[in-house]
Amino acid sequence: MISHFEPTTKYKKYQKLLNNLLNIYPHDSALFTHLNQTTNFDLLPKLGEDNVRKLLESKDFKISLRETNWEELTKIIKKAPNGEVIIEAFKTKKERLAKTKKMALLNVKQFDITRNILLDELNNKIAQSKNK
């Protein structure tokens, strides 16, 4: 027995959205948020997967952009085998890293100490931003 299904307005709206999602490619302008008339900004790298999931699944949400960057940097720093990886991560995340720390990270003898200092600084920033 075949029943006739009459789609509701809400169903049609979501079906149209889902159909549009089928044609998205990496770096597609549909994935970007407009900041002004000429610039686009991809939110996924800035927010991180957990926050994007929170944004999509929750009606109400609160996301700290700075904190997300710091948490991702912390993960990268913990796993980094050398200073070049850490320096590149700071550059990619557009976070400031002092020249003295860059030089210390590239010095094999000072690498572990400098990495721990950076981790402490980032953890303090994260803790301070959560207390606000």
C-alpha cells in the first residue's frame, strides 16, 4: 500500500537546505561567513569542530573565539616534536609569539623549558577567560 505524503512547509525548507549541502566542496564560498562585501571568513578553523557542533546542535550557545584558539594551540604544543612546529602553529592561528621565545624554541637545550612556559601562559589565559 502506497500512501501519499504531503510535505509540510517546514519539511520543504529543510529538504531544500539538505539538497544544497550535497554540492559543497572544500573552500566553497558557501562555507564562509561574510564579514564585509569583499571578504569571506571560514568559521570551522577558527571555532573548532566541538564549537561548530555546539553551534549547529544548540539553540542557545556561547563560544569564546580566543579560548578556542588557545585550546587548539595547547594541544599542538603538547604534541610538537620541535620548535618549528610550534612557531608555525602560532603563525597559522595568528597568535603573537615573541622573538625571544621563537629563538628559545629553536634552541634544542631551551626547547622543553620554553614549551612548558608557553603551555603555562596559555592555560592561564584560558582560565582567566573562563572566569570572566
